[in-house]
Amino acid sequence: MSFTQTNLQAEIARRRTFAIISHPDAGKTTLTEKLLLYGGAIHLAGAVKPRRSNRHTASDWMALERERGISISTSVLQFQYRGRHLNLLDTPGHNDFSEDTYRTLAAVDCAIMLIDSVKGVEPQTIKLFQACRLRGLPIVTFLNKMDREGRDPLDLLDEIEKVLGLPGSPANWPIGAGSSFQGVYDRWGRQLFHFHKDLSAPKVALEVAELEDARLRQQIGAEAHRKLLEELDLLEGAGHQFDRDRFLTGELTPVFFGSAINDFGVAPFLDRFIELAPAPTAVRRPAAARPPDSPEFSAFVFKIQANMDPQHRDRTAFLRIWSGRFFRGMEARHVRTGKVLSLTRPVQFLAQERKLIEEAFAGDIIGLWDPGLLRIGDSLCTGEPVEFEEIPRFSPEHFAQVRLTDPGRRKQLKKGLDQLSEEGAVQVFFDRHRLERDPILGAVGLLQFDVVQYRLRAEYGVEADLEPLPYKFARWIEAESFDPDAFEQSAPAICVIDVERRPLVLFKNEWSLRDTTERHPELRFIAAVQPGRSARFA
């Protein structure tokens, strides 16, 4: 049977492509495991374990992640749930994350914001939320760890609104907290979900036609029932009513309460989430991109990952399909080079596990074997060429100089840094006067240096010391003319170049950055640039 436009629209309508953002230790990995469990992708949900444990979470594929018990690199997790095809991009939750996180948010249609109800809104949450807001992503909030003694729920709602500027509309409401936590009342479905510390206890919801229902009072006790009525009455009078249009534009977040570690509230949350989260739509598509249900295929590369299978030294390009249908063996134009590529080895993922697929649709994330042709931000399409907005390269915040332990391994160092730079794992800079020696690494998060050092050793056989440098800010320079030697004599900074030979100035502190920019109005100091064709270093 031929594939019709109706078939295409039905498949796209099934897709939900999203990320989970949170501060470290808010419970993101645990929530991810529970979602995979309900989707049938795994049969036993595991928490993050110490490095000596043989078990690890499904979303952590890199050996270093399993050793440290943290997520370092974005993983793609795909599973089915109640007729929906879910694409979950599991971003690093560690506070020393990388640009990988920012790029991932360019490939999703929605985000789950996970907040620790004990600690409230934390710095990493703020940083990731701001990245979501730049893209206008709708956000669904899950307030976790309600079984622990934590913040007052009303105070948490108020903090989300004041700190993030995002009003919250509770879909359910907690009954007690910590040792007195009894469960949640589903405001939308008018049901009571009772919390049991015994995880084997059946999860049966109590239908509540009226809040004055005697069964509800009997189930939770008179005092808890009285407090629940007061708080629900307050929410009705002074709270924010849910508005789907405001949610889809990122102006309002539905809020859910639960406990991922105790598997409480996760299944009802997932049931609601697949209805709330938007299917791929034309609303947030990049400029000049086609509508998702266009018959012509288009996709962009948002991530490159080498050596997911160290035995084969492979290189995989992660694509977000933006329109149409993909099928194995099809030909597509590589817009940057104009070449027509035969796409014969497409895969879908469960972290490091890969499965050859026959087809995929707008909203899906697929991997393509890449011999080194593709790079982050590239477009592939059929029909007329389509180019997407470039994913910017952000200014690093940490710097280190590479000191090669064995000078005879310089060729291997070059290959490793070329690859890691192309992946976006780290940025590489050079002293203008010593291009062939001791490159400088720049990273958004400090942990990336450990990742680079580990991967150089494990994947390229290179032992290298990374000597920290005292710089905290970096800015690319744009100007009609620029003399780096004269600039260095007049400014408390040094000028290096990136792999594309663009000048970059490194500053030790915010004062020197501000003072220099004020004294050089003829120069433009840029915090993020669009990547061009990467030059190689000698």
C-alpha cells in the first residue's frame, strides 16, 4: 500500500520529542528510568549506583558516566507508550555540563522541568530554563521528592513564578509532605492517588465526585482533609487557571507533584504529559523550514558522537527530522556541500543500544553513520534546499592548556582534538605564535576537561596533562581591522585564535572584560558565534 498524506499526518501526530532539565540530584535519572519502565523499554528501573556497582542506568552509555554515577553526554531514548512514539533526549544533569545541553534543546518540542521540592529552584534549573525560554519551549513541571520533608507547596509555586517568571497551574495537589505525605489529589481528573511506602501495593485511584465526599475524608483523615479543602479553595481563587495556548507559548507551566524514587505519581504524570506535550508543529519550526507534514523530507544535525562503539571507532550524526518521511536507502541533499547522499544505515537508540530502522517521521531523532562529512548544524533534505538556523557556539567559561606527556603521540592528539572539537565536547584555541604546540581548551563546564582527558586516553591512546589557565571570560572579536599585538599591549587580556582562525580574547575577570569593552568601542565583543567550516591544526 502506498504511503499517503493521511498516513504521514497520523504518524507525525503520534510523536512527542522532549528533554528533561534539572539541577543535579533533583532525581532526573530516576525519573527517566521510570518513564522507560512504563514505556516497556526496560524491565527493571535502577537508580544511579556507586562506581563499584555492576548496574547502571540505561541512559548512561559512556564508561566514565557509569564510573562516576552521573550523566555527561546527551543520550537519545526512544520508546512507545499508549499509542505515542516518544523521543526523550536525556541531557546532562551535572552542574558542569557542556554545550551539548544547549544544542539538544534545539531539537525538542517540549521540556519537563524537574524540581527538588526540598531545595526548590536551583542554579542549574535557572540556567537550563533560560535556554528553554530562548526557544519558546513549553515546559511541564514535576515537583519531586514529596515524600521528604521539604518546602511548602504554595511557597514552591511562588518561587517558580518569582525566580523564573513562569506562573504555575497545579494539575494535582499534595496531601501532606515528608513523613505525613499521603498522596495527591488530581484536580483535573478529580481523583485521589494514595501514597504507599510499600511499592508492591496496588496503585488504585479513588474517584472523588465531590471534595466533601466522606470516603475522601475517611481515607486521608479529618485534619488533612480540612487543609486540602483550604488549599484547593485558595488555588481556585488566587491561582492560575490552566490555559493551553499560554502553555504552548511558554508562558504557563502545568505543575505535578510526586516521588520518582518511590514510583509515585509517575504513571499519571506520563498519561497527562503525552496529551499536554505538542506533536511536531509548524509553530516553533526554524525560519524558512517546511511544515512537519510536508511531503518533502528535511532534517538537521544537532549532535555528533564518535566512538559510541570503541571497538569499531564509529562516528554517528544525530538528526532531528523536521518534515516528511525518512526511509532507509533514500537519497537526500547535503545542503552545505550540495552532494547527494545515500542514507543506508539509519538507527534509533536506547542510549548505547542501536537498532537499524526502515523509516522515521517528523519529530523523530535518528542516527546516521558518518564518515566525517557531516557537522553540527548541517541540513539534509529532498526537493528544494532547506537551511536551518545555525546552532551557535557559546563562549567558554573555563580554560586549560594541553601538555602532551609523550611528544611522539602528537598525531594522535591532533586526531582526538579534531574529533572532540567537531562533536562540540570542547573548543580548541591556539597561541597565535605557536600554532603547532600546546593547544588551549575551552569549555562551558569544568567537567568537560575530565571527559576530554578520559576520552583522549581511552579512545586515542593519548596521555595529556591539562594545566588550568586563569581566564574566566572569552569574547570573539569583530571589527573592520584588528591588530592583536597592539591590542594585547593596551588591554589586560590575551588574544588567541580558534580553529577557524577567528580572534578570541581571554579575560581573567569581569572587571577586565567590562573595562576593555568600554575602552575599545571600535571593536565588537561577541559571546556566541555561528560555526563555520572548521580549520585543522598542525
